Amino acid sequence: MKNDRKQKLMELGAESLADALLDLAGRIDTADDLVERLTATPFENIQRFKKTLTRLKRSRRFVRWGASSKLSNDLETLLQDLKAGVSDPLTGVELVASFYKTDKGTLGHCDDSSGHVGDIYRFSAQELFIEYASRCTDKKKITKILIKLNKKDDFGVRDSLIDCAGKYLPEPDIRFMIKEFQKLTKKENDEYNRRHYYHLIESLALQIKDAKLFEQTRILSRGKLSTAAYIDISRVYFKSGDTQTALVWIEKIPENKTYQDYERNKLLIEIYKELGEEEKLTEILYKQFRSFRSLDTLQKILAVIGKDKKDEVVAKELLIINDQKIFSYTDTAFMIAIGKMDETETYVLERADQLNGNFYDSLLSLVKKMESEDRNLVTSILYRSLLDSILERGYTKAYPHGVRYLKKLDTLAIFITDWKNFDDHESYKE
């Protein structure tokens, strides 16, 4: 389809296309920018780029949130001008670095709640910098540009060029930058700025997989280490191939600390797999499974202990679930997922007094499943919970749903002969 349109446009001829493009440029700014870029010489594009940069650096006009997307489009166009005008890698590196220096005039005078403007620096400009820097042979010059640029980063976008340094700089040049940033930390008196340099060193250490340097820098930066710091240090050691040290660091976290428990367990699983610690791996997978039972967490256990153990595991979990008196929507969903409909029906009926129609999404998916299985009594009890919630809250907007639920209850009642210990339909309806 795309090729067909292209062929038809080519058949129109150059003059017709030129007229159409000029007409469009007269009405749409982005089209006008495109025409300017296409018809300008490389030198003219660079001059236009530099002129716009100067204007942006000096800008004091505040850009409201509604106009931030236009500003981001303008910045994207500016980068396209640069790309069209510059082929020399070092010149490209220098000009993209200059682009980052506009952050005060743009982000400093803009409501960027949407993140559109910041993303131009973090992604589009970063990508163009990588493109030029990868082709540039003067790597020492690049490091000096980066160090100078990152002596100040008030808006948190300049460090995006440090975070990808491994894509365009060899390890010796990265280590040179690390030493320079270390010197700057010693000279810096401001705590915030010193931490900024430590952050840059950590990023570079991570990229060259120097776990010891990362560890030392984090300790210098934070002093007393937090749970998050232990996890970060452990992860760097793991990625650098030192799995045993990674385990030592993550085991420093006290068992009773639940902060970032998911991240901790996720990393521990990777470590235990790498070390072949099947018993410990199984233990942590069970812990993860019992905190949120699902087919996914069940499959992870079976992948370690064997798929032939499925019936044994499921039977044991059903006993545990039924021993717990508190109703759980996740356990109910799990029982349905493994096809245990009889057990699910019994579980729900025994805990019917805990059903809460305010949890509309969870309850509605449950009632639809029970209804599709012709489990009329439990379906009726679930619909009652949904209806009770609407009436108790006096939620008039949902009354049409309430009428529908009541009609469902009328229909279901015809097929229910044993109401067990629940009120029959007529008593409930009255």
C-alpha cells in the first residue's frame, strides 16, 4: 500500500509535488521547516541550528503545559536540522552537547508534566549523540566534552549521555572519566553536587562491570547503606559475573525487611539459579507463589521441581487456602485458573459474608465464570453482593446495573432447589 502511494506520487511529477509541498508549507509550520531543511545547504542548516540554540538559551518565556508538545516538536525539528547539516562526527558531538545546554531555557521555563520536552533530551538527542560519537575517532575530546557538560545538570537530562557511554567509548576512556569525576568529588563542597558526581561514577562503573568500584562509590555516596543499596550492589556483582559476592551482599538485608521485597526475591532467584542452589531456589519460589498464587508462579516452581509434581503441589495448596478463613480474590482466581471449580464454589459459599461488591472488577469476573459453569447458587450469592453494594452506597448512576442484577437473580432462582443456609430468593427480594 505504501509503495503504491509512493509510485502514484512519483507519477505526478516534480513540479506538481513541489507545488503541493509549498502549499502545505504555507499552512503548517512543520512542513515549512521541512522545506527549509531540504532546500538549505549544510552550512545554512548549521547556521539555522546555532541561531535557534542561542534563542533557546536566552529564552525567558514560560511555556504552559498545553504548549509543551509544540516545544518538544520544535526541539525535534532542531535536531533534524543538525542531522541534515552535519556529517563530521566531532562537529556533531560538539553541537549536540551545545543542544543540551539549552535545558535551562526550555525545561527551566516550561511545565513539562507530560515529560515530552525532557524526553527529547533523554532519547532523541542522546540517540543523535551516540550516532556521532560512535564514528568520532577523537575519544579523548568526547570525554572532555562530557565532563565539562556534566559539571552542571540542574534538570537531570545531561547525565543521559553518561548513562550510554559504553556504546561509544572504550573502557580506558571511561576509566579516564571516572578518575576525573572522582577528582571533582574531592573538590566539591556542596553535598548535592557531590552526589551528582557519585551517581555518574556509579553509572560508568556499571557499564564496565566494575562491581568493586560501584560498591565503593555507593558507600562513599550514602554512608549507611539502605536495602535498595544492598540490592543495587548485589545486582552489579551478579552482572559482572561474581555471583558468590552478589549473594553475600543481598544476604546482608535482614529477613524482616520487606521494602523492595519483590526486587530482592527476583535477584535472589537469578543468583540461586546461577549457583545451582535448587533447595533455596525452591524455597523462595514457594514464598513468591504463596504471596500471589497464579499459574505463572506455579509454573516457576514446577520448572524447578518437575512438572510431574503438579497434582501434589496443587493438592497441598488447596488445603492451605481452605485453612485460611479470610476470603482472597487472588486465591479464588488461582483455583479457577487450575480448573478447580467445585473447590472454588465451596470456598466462596463458605466465605459469602466477606464478599464485597465494592470490588466490582474482581467480583464481576468471578460471577461471570460461575454463571458460565451453571453454578446457580454461588452465582446468585455473588450477584446479591454486587446489588447490595449499589443499594448500600445509594449509587444512583449504577441503578440500571442493579435492575439487571435483580433480573438475573429472578432467573437464577428458578433453577435453585437447595438454598443451603442462605435466604431463598423471595426472602432476599422482599
